[in-house]
Amino acid sequence: MPSNSQIRKYKRSECITFRKTKEAFGGLSNMAAGYPLNVNGIYIRTSEALYQACRFPHLPEVQKLIIAQNSPMTAKMKSKPYRDQSRSDWDNVRVKIMDWCLRVKLVQNWDSFSSLLLATGDKPIVEDSHKDDFWGALSVDYETLSGVNALGRLLMQLREDIKYNPEKLEKINPLNIKNFYLCNQLIQSIFKDDQSQRNNELIMPSIFDYKYEEIRGSNLNVDKTIIDRETVSLPSENKQNLINNIFDDYVIPQLNSILIKPTILKDILKHFPTITQGQMKEWLSLAQDKGFVNVNKQKNKTLYVLRSTEKQINNEQLESEIKQLFLLK
């Protein structure tokens, strides 16, 4: 139980809250897809999987089991049977480890994650949890949240570092704790935008099923033509499933963090360096058909915005955003 001195109270109307990963600020969650990590050359789909793996430096096979899961929730569930074998100092180091995981998530997904954090302005960031008052805060009533909100406070500190101490984020050192290992390897420093740690092409192993071992780990670009080339041995229905899974597991979570404000196609493409303009238009059209994205045309410019965000912006605010974006007089 958290002590009273640790508890914070928040007014929901004055905060940025997150619970579901597909909400406007859902990318702040450790469960959010679309923020892949690479530690010591090992691909990890989410910060949740990395955090859970860090419980077990002395059990590399358990770490591999956790990392191999397609879903962050499944990764968390796979760790549960081994919780009583967590590193002996877990309760003392877990906040440090969470902070380290968030910093790795930031430096390896700089454009999308820093933009999302900065979009919170100066408001308190709170994980709106239904049961965890340590990492998040619980609803006391319709307006009030109460809890330690450790995750939210770490995210707020990270936001401050982006604004005022960006040099601290050029290099993320391994934690100075004993046995900081991943899969039998001592964890090394991670550098912002280090392409030796992250391939130029976006590798999406989260879309693979284990029975397709022959393509696991290949340099699978999200471009449909490369999907066809790399998965030529798969039945056609599985190729389509592969493409659909990329859209649901990667494209939509990325758009959730990018399209908080009306955005033009050129700026969206900056977050998808290996995607062609034609492919991105297809993804955006599909997102519009599924009700995730709205399209607005303004003076021969096409703007894309999350439908959930647009509902919160009245016409006057939207016009202001558009004018600011295109410097219209």
C-alpha cells in the first residue's frame, strides 16, 4: 500500500489522462504498440515487455518467453507465474527500471514519442487506472483521481528533460544496479538515433506467428511490395492478414500520436521513413473508412486529424489550428 505522503490527487478536467492505447494519448501507455525497441540488438515490441523482462536477469529463458509475445498484455501475463522469482531487489529498483524503459522508448522513437509528450503541454499526466494506485491513480469520483501516479510522474519528468535538458537524452546509460542483464548479455548504452541499434527499415516481428519461422527476423519493410517479396511462401490469405495486422498493430498506434492536431501528408510521412506516399494514402483512406481519421480540405491542402480529437475541437479552434499550420492570413 502506498503511504499517504506518496499519494497525489488530481482533477480530471485539468489533466492529460490515458487508459486505452487507442485514445488520443494512449501512446503514453507501456501497452501501446508502435514504439518498438532494440536493446543489445534484441528486438522488443513494447516498453511493457522490456519492463517485465527486467524482472528476471537471472532467468534468460523467461526473458525470451516474455519478449517473444506479440501482445504486451500477453507478455505481462507470461511473467506472472514467475513473479515470486523476480530479482530480489525488485521493489527497490522497479521505478528506476521503469524510468530507464521510458527513456529507451523515447530515444528510439524520438519523433513520435517526444511529439506526444510535448502535446500534453504543462498539464499533469495521469494514468487513469481501474486498480493500480501506484503506477496510476484511481477514480475517487467523476472529477477526482487519487494515487501515487508513478508512471505519470516519470513521464512528466521526461517531458521536462525534452524541453530543458535534451542533452541528457542523447545517451541512455545502463542502470547502475547489479545484474542488469538481458538474455545473458550485460545491457549496453543506447544512443539517440543510433542506426546500428535500429535498422533503417522498420522490422515488424509483432505481426509474425511462430509457425512462420522462415521469415522471423527478416528485414520486413512495411511497404506492401516488400511484404509480398518477403512472405512469398505464405498463403495469400496470410499475406492479407499480415498487412491487416501491420495496420492495426503499427499504423493506427502511430497515427494516434501524430494526428492529435490537423496534419498534412508530408508531415505524416516523416514518421514513416520507409513508406511510400501512395501506400500512406492507402493507410489513411483505410483509417478514414474505419472511423479513426477525418479529412479536412483547406485551400488545396488536405489535413488529417483523429476523429476522437476533432470531436473535442470546435470549429473556431480547428480554424485557428489550420491557419497556424499553413500561416494563412
